[in-house]
Amino acid sequence: MLNSLMILSAGVGAPVDPGGPELWGLEPYQIVSVAMLVLILIMVWKKVPGLITGGLDNKIAAIRQQLDEAKTLRAEAEALRNEYSAKIAGAEKDAEAMLENAQKEADAILVKAEEDSAAMVDRRKKMAEDKIAAAERDAVDDVRNRAATAATSAAHELIGKKHTAAADASLADKVISGI
């Protein structure tokens, strides 16, 4: 408060000397400058900038190492992706090949089944024709046997009625003379 009174009492055009702090005849801004210079000199003497740059260099090296690891991991991931892409493409080709083989096998089975069924139909047809032929032969043999039996009965009856013992003797004589 005293300082403000001194300023007011001095009047309006008079130089004002606030009477600020001084150290060894230096103004406050000069004291701050000297203190900063001393601080910087101490830091240089204790090698603080080297420590700071060393710490930054270590941090940069760690970041570079992490980047290199990331690049390595990315390369491995791309290699795995390419490998799996190739496996997927191979699996698709295998699936197509399996599908084609299955289709071929199904076609072959179908052709074989058609051939087998045609052969079976032919066999059964032949068996049916053989049975029919056997039945025809049996019927023809039966008719012949009946005809022979009927002819024999008729001949026996006719011979029995018309052929006498004298005719028998003359027939026997003819057969003997023919020998």
C-alpha cells in the first residue's frame, strides 16, 4: 500500500520507481535468466540431454522392434492365408473330382443294372421259351402216345375181328419163307 501511495504522491509526470526486488544489482527478469542458465549448465554437466536422448533412442528401438515383429506376424498371417486359400482351392477341386467320380460310378452302376436287367429278362424269356417248348414236346409226345395207344387198340380190335387162325398161319409162312 505504501508503494501505491508513493506513486500517487509523486505526481503525474514524475518517474515511478516501484522499488522491486533486486539481487546483486540485477532486475527480476535478469535473475530468472541467470537461474535458467545455471539450471541448463547443471543439466548439461550431469548429461541430462544424453539421458533423455538415450531414453528416446531406447523407446525408438523398442517401437522399431515391435514394428518388425508386427511385419513378421503379418507375413506369417499372409502365408497362412495363402496356404488356407490353396487348401480351399484344392478342397474344391477334390470335391469336384469326387462329384465327377460319383457321377461316373452312378452312371456305371446304372448301365450295369440295365445290362443285368436285360440279361435277366433274356434269361427268363429263354426259360419261358424252354418251358413252352418242353410243354409242346410233352403235349406232342402225349398226343402221339394216345394216338399210338388208340391205333394199337383199334388195330388189335380189327385184327381180332378180321384175322383168323388160318390167316395167321399163312402170314407166318410168308415171314419164314422171306427169311
